[in-house]
Amino acid sequence: MPIRLAARAVLVHEGRLLLVNAYPDGKSDLWCAPGGGVHLHDGLGQTLLREVHEETGLEIELGAPCLVNEFHDPEGAFHQVEIFFRCTLVAGALDAAWRDPEGVVTHRRWFARDELGAIRLKPDSLPDIAFSGGILYDPIEAIIG
């Protein structure tokens, strides 16, 4: 199985970071940045605009890359490389009635930096990169649910 490529949004608005829970039916309490896998012939930017809208209903503007993260299942065939981009909110607001058409994202929420220590999120480096400048590589780690 080939390595899966994904794009994710680091979207900080009014001092809060947007995160989603992408585990249907409450299977996990793990939060992550919105985004998803790149389809054949789609670019990273096109993927990110589509995925963020599907998962949150928001429209964003793509900024510079800020984080490269990768994870894998050491017992299986799954390996994903994620490119995170700094993004800006262009339009929309989180609406409780919004539904991810794929049914993957069931919760979406803005988090202040001081709230992030009380939740499980991946990658671990996300809070640092979201609230600072620069670019970071987060080395490969085993997948968790």
C-alpha cells in the first residue's frame, strides 16, 4: 500500500485553534486539525479547501506550510504524511447543524491555547506550531485512536 498524503489546516482565529474529532460515534476522544487525504490529480491546496469546508462548513485561505507530520501502523500497512498549512478564515461560522457529508467528523470546536492541555490531540507539536511562527518536522510515530 502506498504512503497516504494528507493536507491539514492550522487555523487560529481570535486566539483560538480550530480542531475536529474525526471518529464517528464517539469511538475516540482524539482531536486533530481539519483536513484529509489528497485525491489523485488534486493539489494540496485544493484538497485542504475542500476538506475544511466538508468537515466544518468554513471557507479558508491557504497560507504557508508550517508542519510536516507522519504516522504509521507498525503492525499494518498504513503510513501517512501530513502537510499542515497556516490558514485564514475567509467566511462562515461553526454551526451545530452542519454535517460532514462523509460522516467522519462529528465534532468541531475552537480551543484557546490554555484549553489544549486538557484534551488528547495529535500531533503533540500542534499547539506549539499553531501559536508560533516557523516550520517544524514532527518525526514518525505509531498511530493511536
